[in-house]
Amino acid sequence: MAIGRRTYRSVDGERVEGTWRYIFTRSLDTYSLNELFIYADGAVDCGGKLTDLEGLREQLRRGRAATTLENGARAYVHHLASWRFAEPQAWIDPDMLVGEVADEIDRLNDRPDSMQRCLLEVETYLADITEDNRLALRERYLAIPQHFRLYTLGDMDRKDYPLRVLISAIGEPLHGDPQGRVVTAQMHGQAVEYFRERERSIAEWQASTPSDGPATAVAAPISIHHTVYPKGWPQDPGVQVLQNDYPATITINGRDYPSVIHAYWAMSTDDSDWHDRIVAAPRSFDAADLAKQAPRRAGWPAARLAVMTALLRAKYTQHPHLAHTLLGTGDARIMYIDFDSAYWVAGQKRGTNWIGRLLEVIRSELAATEAGIPVAPAHDARPSASP
């Protein structure tokens, strides 16, 4: 299970989230330890070859990806070590591995994985205890990769015993029981009561969580990609109005700027001639390009975050329709993907996504205003820096 090991790849400038686990790949009689990368779009990178679930199954069938290890075979870790296996033991088979990868893809897309789908089916069964629902629950249980079934309930004392009771018919052998016990009506009743109590405990726990709201976002993350419109911006560009180069005039210190980009770069210099040339640039691209030649203010790197915060605050307080679009993103994490400095954007090797993070802060300020909560910003939308 690769939970917590995060990675990503870029596809046409878009960040595709991923995760990874270790896997052995095989060439002749040598097993190499490699990373198996799994991505939200269903792509799988097995030993440097991009494929999908079906491709992974084929590599397992051909032995290129290995879940069994031969005694005496050579093992190799790039630039680290090599050895020969002595009495190797493998814990999973190809079906388990493919099932695990499929679950990871579901989790990357915020979809229920096989264990969660099984638990949802338990709710259906408890609401209507019928043979059809038992068989549906059994199917969901068996769809969980075998090596993960023990962890479905998160109960290390009972493990998956109550589930195995429910999927087994009364009077028939308990599924997976090495002792061959037969399920009785009493065992079934106890399993049903276990899940009823579990539901009550979960409800009580949820009621005891912080009352000010969820700890993590409910809405799915959104990405704001740098989009160029050669023939001019469309009448309704949707969420793309959140781009800093969107032509929304903002007023700072009594001066008008055609966009956030114009304002940011114009205010980055204390040379009045360069300032005015940047403001007059026909496009935000031209403004940024001119700014490369202009002298920077002393201390600009330390001040730029405060300036950008004020400029974004001005954009969305001075243009209610844009504020409405920003508020419409709910509590989603905003990934701002552009060709700018990694300091500001996501999607690069070390991108810090400051633009996306600032948009989330300003969205929260707008939500506070909309709710009538009297929260004053740290400072107004008039940066002290002047041309």
C-alpha cells in the first residue's frame, strides 16, 4: 500500500497527482528493485515504461513485473547493492498487486476504494437483510485485494471476522475459516450487532469532531492553467478569470493597472519611467517581459508576497463578479499552474503554489464578508510601495 508516498507528472502543463510503491522487475535471471508509479489518470509507470492496468497485468503475465522470486536468482538495486535470493518469500500475487494499484487510482481521484465500497455495501445489507444483498456484499468483499481484507474494518482484535460472517450463509462454512466453523444464527446476529454498534460509534465520533468545519477540503482540487487567447478573452472564460493576467483593472494608490500582472511588475521597480512603460504594455506578457529589463526595488523578494496579497485582494474586492467566481470554488484546494517562477506556481519540480494559496485566503475573506463576519484584513489593498 503506497498511501503517503506522493509524486506527480506533468501532462500538457497539467499536474497529474500520483503515488508509488516498490516492485521487482525481471530481466533474464536478475530481479531489480524499482518504483511502481501510479497516477490519477490511470497511467502506471512500471520500471520506466508508462502503461495502464491492463499493461501492468500483461507485464506480470510475462514476468517482466515480478511477484514471485526464484531462489538463487540475482537481486539488484541500482547503485546500491546486489545479492542472490536465499529462501525468498513473496507476500502478494499478480491479482493482489493489480487490485492494490486499482485502489490507489481510486484514492487519487477521491473515489471509494474496494474496502470503502465493501463498507457501503454493508450499510445496504443492514438496511435490508436479504439473500441478494448478502451476495452483493460477498462480491464486494471478494473484490478487495486479499492481502488488504484483514484491514477493512480497522479492528485489529476482530480483524475482518464480522465481515466474513455476514458474507457466509447461516448453516454454511465461515468464509476463510481455517477451523471450518459453520455460521450459526447466533454468530450472524452478533455480527449484525457489531456493525450496528460500529455505526453508532462512528456517529458519536463525527459529532465530537471540531464544530467549526471539516479538517480537509470537501470539494475536489481545481487547477488554474495558464491559458492564452490569441483572439481575445471569451465573454465567459469561467474559472480562468482567476488567472493573474485576466484583464480586470485594479486601482492601487489612485493608479489604475490593466491586470494583476501589470500592477505586480510595475510596482516591482522604483523607476517611474519603467513603471509607466510596464503599465502601458498592451498585454500582461509584454508587461512581464519589459519588467525583466527594469531595476528591482531594494528588498523586493522579501516584500513581494505582501504586494501580491494586496493586489489579489484588490482584484476580488473591486470586481464582485470575479469574487463570485472565486467563491464558487468552495473549499477546493487551488493549484495555480503557469510558466512563472516556481515561487508562485504549482506543477514545477519545487513549486510552492503561493498564488493558489493566496487565492484560498482571499476566498476565505470574501466568504467572511458574505457571511457578515466582521473580520478586518491585515492591511488594506493599498501597498505602501509607490512608483
